[in-house]
Amino acid sequence: MAKQEVEAKEILEFKRLKVKFAIHKQWLPVVDEVDLKIHAGEIIGIVGESGSGKSVMAQSVLRLRDHGTAVSYEGKILFEGNDLLQSSLSQIRDIRGNKISIIFQDSLNSLSPVHTVEKQLSEVITLHKQVSKSEAKKQSMEMLHLTGIPDPSGCLKKYPFELSGGMQQRVMIAMALACEPKLLIADEPTTALDVTIQEQILRLIKNLNETMGMSVLFITHDMGAVSKLCHRIKVMYLGQIVEDAETEKLFETPLHPYTEGLIGCIPHLETERGNPLPTIPGTVPALSEIPKGCHFCTRCTYAEECCFQEQPPMIEAKQDHFVKCWRYDKFADLKED
């Protein structure tokens, strides 16, 4: 992706964020001391396998896990300089859908099946804006048009189950953008869609980022998607950021074995028929079985004794390219041999 100018102003910042869940009478870390910054107009990609803690980290911004889950937070989540972890729930409700919006991967289950699109869109607008019902309807039509729905007036009258998967996702995006948020969290918004619709949704998010100037936190396991959309990528594994770089740098010279594995899993047209796609050996361990040393050591083919004993620090291995690996330099040499 071509580099796009973004403002230096920070919209969102995590400072040593740790999120723990109470599981079988143990407090286990789902997000483990994550540092992250998003600037105005920037698209940040968070990539990793299922179980890496991506969605929990994103949902922590709006405290969506506070209800019905035994959860504890450490560190800070700063939005425009204010710590959201110290904010009251009423303050968080004022921010949800207003200054920060989120799109989930399962659009049909995120929309009410018994209310029309107009009812759901208008409710978002009237909740945060002092406007009449007629004005809310007008703004709803404008948002549907903005997301590329060809017949906004007809779409408003329909129920979600009457729409295709791509149309449902566009309605979700319209709801998320209805109050012109400063930050959009897209939590795997293309997972359940076919390839053609995925491409359309990615292009839509990119266009809205450019026209509205909003920042985007894009959560996915699809390395191909982040390569097209994001200015910067943070690779997440078992609750930790293990590599952090601009998109072009990350794909040209991955420094962490896990990142190389994710990139290697991208399917290519030239792959010979019948040959299996590359995979990363093993699976993400359970939270109760996190290794003592590097979190990735039990699946890493380059691991040495030190990798099993102590966690590596996050270091700036190259200019503006950070990695959490004891052997990143030797790993790079081994790839060249």
C-alpha cells in the first residue's frame, strides 16, 4: 500500500495494557502488556491467529467485556488524552457509537432481526444527536448512500435478513459511521464474506478513511487484507505484540518467525495444484499453558534454549521496525542461507 500522510496527533494509545479473565478460579492474561499508538487518519492493522487476543484488545477500548465477564484491566487506554479505563460507564456510553465505533465480523447477528434498517440506523443518530425523526431518516439515507448501497430508500424499509451478506455489512458500516466517529474499530469485518465482497468492503473502508479522515483499527487474520489497507501492521501472538512495522517494511523483511509464517500462508496463484498450502506448525496454546519464555517458542523452528527460559524484550531492530525475538538477527541470516 502506498504510504499516506497522517497527522502526528495521537487519537488512541495503549500503555502496557493487560487484560485478564477469571477462568477456572485463575486470572489469566488475554492481552499482555501491549503498547500501541494510532494517529489521526492512520489505519493500523492487528494480525494474528484466532486466540491471539486481537478482539479482546479491541473490545477493551469500549469496555464491551465489562458486562457478564470477570475481567480486570491494568495499564492505560488513552483516547484524546483521557484514560478510558478510569471513565465511568455513562462516559463510555457517550463515546460508544459517537466518537468511537466498532464493526463486528458477524453482521447478521449484530443487527436486530425484528427492526427495520431505518429503525436501527435512526436510533443511533437520535441517541447521540439532537435531531428530529425526519432528519434522522435523511441522515440514515445519506450514510447508506455513502457506503455504496444503490437504493438507500428501499433499504431503509427492509429487515436485515432480507439483505445479502455484503449489504448487511454495509448497513453495519453505515451505523458505525452515522455519528462521524474519530476512530473506527473494524473487528474482522470481511471474514464471513465472499472474495468479491471482501474486496469491496476493504475498498470502502479505505475510501471512508481518506474522505472522512477517521482513524481505523483493523483486526484480522488475513495478511492479504492488511497489505492492501493498512499503513502500519502489528503482529499479535498469545496476547503480545511480537512485531511492529510499516506495511511495506514488514512484508519485505519480516523479523519474527511468526510473521514469516503468516506471510507464508498467503495463497498464491502460481502454487502448483495438489501441493498443500504452507502452515505454521502446532496451535496457539491455551492461556493456562503459556510458555515461560518466548510465547512462540513451542512452535518456532529456530528456537534455542534461551527462548524457553525468558521472554525477549521488544527492541527496535531496524529504524522504526520493532520485534520481540531473541534470535531475530540469526533468523534473518538463516533465511538468506
